[in-house]
Amino acid sequence: MKSVTIEDLVPGMVLGENILNEGEVLYPKNTVLNEVIIKGLNRYSIENAVIKEEIDMAATHYERVRFNEDFKLFAEKHSRNLLVYKRLMLNFINNKQQISDNALLALYNDMASTYSYGSELLDFLYNLVPNEDELTYNHCLNSALLAGTFADWSNMPKKDAEQLILACFYYDIGKLKLPYEILWKAGKLTEEEFTLVKKHPVIGYALMNQTTLDQRIKNAVIMHHERMDGTGYPYHMKGNAIDLYARYIAIIDTYIAMASPRSYREALTPLQILEYFERNMKDYDTELLLPLMKRIGDAQIGSTVQLNDNSIWEVVIIHPANKSRPILKNDDSDVLDLLAHPELQIVKSL
């Protein structure tokens, strides 16, 4: 809220506090100003009024995030750095000019300076509207940001964290050699199209093998679609034979893909993403995944969600063993345990 002089009031502004005259309420809080009211304030020689700003009128958590100045700065820096990142990658691919680690880490640090906590980043990513023309670059940029948070949550040493962040800038580089219309096709891929897409780790590794980058980064490029149970590609590797960075990126890649809106669907909520991980636990390194899931789940406490019956609830308790099915509370203080109501699903964060 902000204090505004009477001369600067305009119709449509909303009072953030009562206007008093000799101890009596002249106009109550939440009054929408019009010409008559503004003239009345002048007659009573009122000099200032407290007016609501956009963020004050946001009803839900994610509405407040969208009005947050830090988020606006994040979105601005993200848009600018996306173009820089694209230029660096195209120069690397087309001219074989290796990108300095410092150049990529500078992009990361510039964006990371706009948020203080990992939970803030999750909020920012959920509200970020991606550039539909730059989805591959956008995907890797967001993955690098999430890698920094996951590394922090995992107490990873700084040098290792920086290498994981760098790996995320590169891991999908092979996709930049594939047709865009196949990569981001709205419908189901044909068998031939999927076979082509599955070549991107090998294509990417061929590009990366020309560099002097850390071998762990190169391993992440070729192994990030391998799965712990051997069902991944391109080599059906299993367990700890898969590089540690690739095991992290398998989690990061999945989260970012599901948290990003597409032309054919909205972004999935963090709780919906947790549900996916719970159903597909065998694919991932659970020693890495479970602590990250706890942090993601805890970050949702206090958030507002909409269910498939259109009811609105606040998340109050995360179940330790079923993080995607929390206990909820509504404005009437009713309590709903989603574990006891399998017919109800979270469809949106508000």
C-alpha cells in the first residue's frame, strides 16, 4: 500500500485504510474511489489517503508472486539472459567456439540474485511464461537454475555445484540439431519421430567431445535419459553405472518439463509433479530424489490449490510418505485429507 496526496487520487483507486474525520469513519477501507468521493475528501480537507497497490489486491499466493518486484526482475533478467545464452550456444555449435565456464555461470548468477530461497525459485518458475519459439534454450536455462537450488538442498560443494549447473546448460544440446516441429510437437510422436528424438544424447555427446569440459558434464549429456531400472536410453544403463550428474539431471529435466506450460496444457503444480515422481520412483536415484521431494513438498505448505471439483483449499500438512496428497483447509476451517479422497485431485496452484 502507499500514501497518495488528494491531488493525485483518481477514480478506480481502492482505499487501503479507513478515512477518518474527527474520529468518525468517513469512507471505510476497500472503498473504490470515484469523482464524488474524491471531491468529498477535498471538502473535508483530507490531505492524504492510503491506497492499495496491485499486490495488495492479489487474493492468492501465486497472484502475489506475479506482482512481486523480485519476480518481475527475475522475468526481465530471464528474458535477456535467454537471448545471450542462445547466442553463445549457436556460436559453439556453428563455429566450434567453446563457451567459457564463467560466461555461463554469470548468466546463472545474474538470475539467481533475484531470489533468496529455493522455494522462491519454484514459485518463479511456475509463474514464468516461456518463449514458445525458444523452448529448448528455455528448458536448459531453467534446468540450470533448478540445479543450483537442488545442489544447495543437497549440500553439494560449490565446485561440484557449479559443474552440475554447467551440465544443465549443455545436456540437451543435441536437440538443437533436430527439427523444432518434432521436438515440441503438441500431439504424440510417431515411432519414427521418437526414434529420431532419442538420438539427441548421442548427437550432443559428439558435439561435447570436442571440448575440454569436465568429463562429468559430457557424461551427463549422453546419460541424462538413462534410468535406474535400465529402461532409459541410449544404452539402457542401470543404477550407479549412470553418472551422478546424469542421475541428478534426470530429476531436474523431469521437473522442468512438467513445470513448464505448453500450448496444449498448463504448467503442472509442484504437488502434481511430486505425484508423478511417487508413481515412477523406480526410474530415479531415490537417495537423491527423496530429500529433494521433501524440500519441494515443504515449500508448498501455505499455498492455495484448486481441486478437480473446483473447490479451493490451503495446504497445511504434507504427509511424509505421500507428499502429493496433503491435508488441506478451507476458509470455513473445514479439513480435507486427500489420502482419504482418491477421487479428488489437485489441478492448479493459485
